[in-house]
Amino acid sequence: MPEHIKLFIPGPIEVRESILQAQVKPMIGHRGKPFEQLFASTQSKLRAVFYTSKRVLVSTSSGTGMWEGAARNCVTDNPATGVLATVCGAFSERWADVFERNGKTTTVISVAEGKAIKPEQVADAIKAHPAPFDAIAIVHNETSTGVMNSLADIVKVVKELSPETLILVDAVSSLAGVKIDFEGLGLDVLLTSSQKCFGLPPGLAFAAVSDRAMNRAKGIKNRGYYFDFVELESFLVKNNTPATPAISLLYALDQQLTDMLTEGLDARFARHAHLADLTRSWALSRGYALFAEPGYESQTVTCVSNTRGTDIGALNKYLATRHMNLSDGYGSLKGKTFRIAHMADLQEADMQELFSAIDDWG
Ligand SMILES: *Cc1c(COP(=O)(O)O)cnc(C)c1O
């Protein structure tokens, strides 16, 4: 057994012991009644967490798989339309790359790291494009910079200027930590992975998909195989999956969803907001700054500007002796920033434990 280090990194996040234990059950076949019951039980609760009455597709993959699924099922091969990818950091840049590598015409708009995508910029891109985009891709919470984009403001301009454009949202590091009302906002794809705000081990990805996105998919010829939304849906209606799913993880998911709904979604979101406040206050009071543009600081992960020149590698070595771990900056932001996740099932006491340890180090 590896030593238990409490994870304050933005994925995989700390998983509670009872959730780890929920996986340890005898294996069942995925073509029998007990599996159908398990899958149905997760589906009804997933719909509550995604605020949808329609469908939440489940794949045995990380979130990146659903990125590819959204690209292949929602964007046509018409070079005149394509996708508008909004880039504000490393993850949104990678999703743009996924569209390109799947042969989709990709128009990119971007902002400097630490900045948020603004609705005016999206409006300008839509107006400048001769044909309506098939889809727009938005990363709600850019995990590399700690920026949380204003989904409602961006969605509003898309609905006004280009109502036929599908709205694809990556909420990998925010869904289940922040309220995202799929139907209320009128989104078309809302995807996430298991190892972030869901507080599960990695290995599952989820995507709420609208009826109009399903209809778009049906008209697209080369949807691929593993992430074909039409295929996933045709099995989902029978409480099943096309290929063998990660059954042990589904046991953990079922337990975790029950626990989330018992905590109450609003209480869960309020806890995330509170932990974000605590983390920002701690950072500012110690002479650090926040990397995210004011007003767009993430509720689930704080990206701290390393204004004190702290040696993050050395800090993490010390934290390991206290059985904790945080994240250095992502990519080019390494050393210049560091990141503290306050997501999933972390509590105020966990954050205080981390802050005291950092303070002790100096
Ligand atoms: C972690 C992350 C991803 C990648 O998800 P995987 O589950 O690792 O494939 C994508 N987008 C964002 C915003 C993320 O934080």
C-alpha cells in the first residue's frame, strides 16, 4: 500500500475511505438484472446533479474521451461551419487540438492566461464568421489558471446571435462543485470526469446531452465507435453500456451520488464557495496574489501567484512529511504559480490543516 497523502491537487482529488471501499464488491456481469439496477440507480441521480431530465451518457474513460465524443458527434465535416473554440489556458487549448485532430474546422479565439473569455469577444467571433458555427466549445473552469468563465453571459450571446450553434461545455473541474443548470442554461453537451469534484477515483466520464445534440449526431456519418453518442444512448435506454464498463467504479459512483444528494446540492455548492473564500483569504494574508482576473476566481481550485518566490518543489517535499500534496503551476506557469484544489469532499478542517502546514514551513 502506498502511504496516504491527502491530495489538494486538481485531479485526481482526495477520495473518502467509504467511497474507496464501495468499489470492493463481487464482480457482476454487465448483461444481467443486478447491473441494470445499478446503472439505473446512478442514472437518475446523475440527472439531478446535471440538472437535466434527458440523459447523462457514461463512458469508461477519462474526460478527454468525452472531449473527443463531443467533437465527433456535434461538429459536422463542413469546412464552412466548424467549431468555435474559446481558449483561456492549457485545457481549453487541448480541447481545441482535439477538434483539429478529428478533422473539424476549428476557429480559435483566445485570451492571455489568467484572463476569462468575455461575451463580447464571442459575439465578435460569431459576427465575423460567414456561416453559423456548428458548435462553440467552452471550458467552464480552466484548471491551469484558476479562472472560472461566466457561462451564463457567454451562453446568452450565443443564443442571441447564433441560436443554431450547439453549446459544448467542459466542466471537468467544476461540475458537482458549482451549480450548472444544463436545461436552465440550454446547454447541448456538459461533460466531466469522475476524479475531480465528484470525489471518485479516475476512470469514468459523464456527459449530459440535449435532444438537439442527439439529432445532430444522428446526421453525422463518422462518429467513431467508442464515444458514439447514438450508440451510448441506445444502450442507456436499456440501462446498459455497449462495452464492458468499469463496474467497480459504478458501485463507488452510486454511493457517492447518494452521499452528494444527502449533503444537498446547494449545501455542497455553498461548501465549495466557502472553501474558495478561505483559500483566497489565506493566500492574500500571506502576501501572495491570485492569478485569476478579479471576478473570475474559481470556486473549486485556487491558482496562487507565487509573488513570494516560494520553492514549490521544496514546499511539496515538506508537505509530504505532513502527508499532504498540492500542485505546482501548470506548464509554463510552473514555479510562477501554485494551485490548491478545494473540491469534492474536502472540508474546512482539511484546508486549515494544509494552511497550517504551509505556514509552519515558512
Ligand atoms: C482534468 C481536466 C481535463 C482532462 O480530464 P481527464 O479526465 O484527465 O481526461 C479536461 N478539462 C479540464 C478543465 C480539466 O481540469
